[in-house]
Amino acid sequence: MSGFASGWDQATDRDKLPAEIPSPDQVEVPAALRQEIEGHMSLYPDPTSAALPALAAAQRVHGWCSPEAIEQVACVMQVTPASLAAVATFYDMLETEPVGRHSVYVCTNISCSLRGADALLDAVKAAAEGDGELNVRAFECLGACDIAPMASVDGVYVGPLAIEDVPQLLDDVRSGRPVLPEKQLARMLVADPAANSQQYPSHPVQSVDNEGQRR
Ligand code: FES
């Protein structure tokens, strides 16, 4: 029957591996990447559960989950590349095509959308047009609705964002500066001063020493 891959009507051989597991003799893996993946594997009773952090580590090295990156992860984890490709193609933050190395995810879900996220995304896209270093895309709720409209810039949450913030935001990304520091969620103070990190500006009323004591 045309239009179907051959064998489509035959029972699956469940004992057969879908592909070979790469041999450590044949695949060169950067030492730091190998070490990081092995570190993740050591945290799980079943080491293959480390697929997500291992792929994320490879993506940081290669810029995306390229076939080479997947093969390196498969080699360290001793699983088939196909099993990792299945994970990489499912999860939104794992890239299976080359992209710019800086991610700018503009949330366009309901809270952000109601506060102008669509216009914000258009503005970011227009300002980033032609810049191959930037991976600008819409994203579903990033879980920071209280700072809507917001974006995740290389993993740093910033908001509430206005259209006027866009030039500064992209300028900060391109020059390697902290992005819009005054709008970073991690730097915002919360009601409980004990929850504020010493890395960030101390609470104006009360701060916490390194032992967690309020002073
Ligand atoms: S809707 Fe944008 S962070 Fe939740």
C-alpha cells in the first residue's frame, strides 16, 4: 500500500532496540559536559531519569539539541539517541533546530496578554529582527503572572514590561549586562524579609545574615 512505511502492518519487536547505543570509543564528549551529565545521573535512582537536565546541559554547550549533542548525551547516559530525541522534541525549552544563543521568551498567556503581551512581543520581534543571536518567541504562562506582562531572558524573569523597555532590554542582552535589573523578579523584595537573598539588595527594614538570622 503506498503512503505507508514498509512494515507498518507488522507487529513491533519489543525486544529490539530502536537504534544502537553510541560507544564511548567512538563519540568524543567534552570533559565538562560529561562530568555535568554524570553528576545529574548520580541524583536519580534510575540514571536515565536525568534525560532533561542532561539535554539542557548539552544545549548550553552546543546552542541546541543537535544530532551531535544528542549523541554525546546518549553516549554518556548509555541510552539510544532516539530515546533522547523523543524527549527533546516534546519539551518546549529544548531546541531541535539551530537558534540564537540568547533566549527571549515573551509570555503571551492570559494574564500577560490582558496586560499587553501581544504588542510587547511584536515590539521585541521588530527590535530583534535580523539578529541571529536572539531567539525571540512567544511562550505559555511562565508562572510569574504577578509581574505581567513579563519575559524570561536567558532564564531571568523580568516584568512588568512596557514597550519602552524593549530597547534597553535588548541592549542589555547584546552587551552581556544584567537585563533590566530593576525589573528582575529575583531582585524584588517580598513581604517576608527572610525570603530575600543576600545576593540582592537588602530589605530596607530588615535583613538576614548568613545564618538566616534576622537583624
Ligand atoms: S500569564 Fe504570563 S506569566 Fe502567567
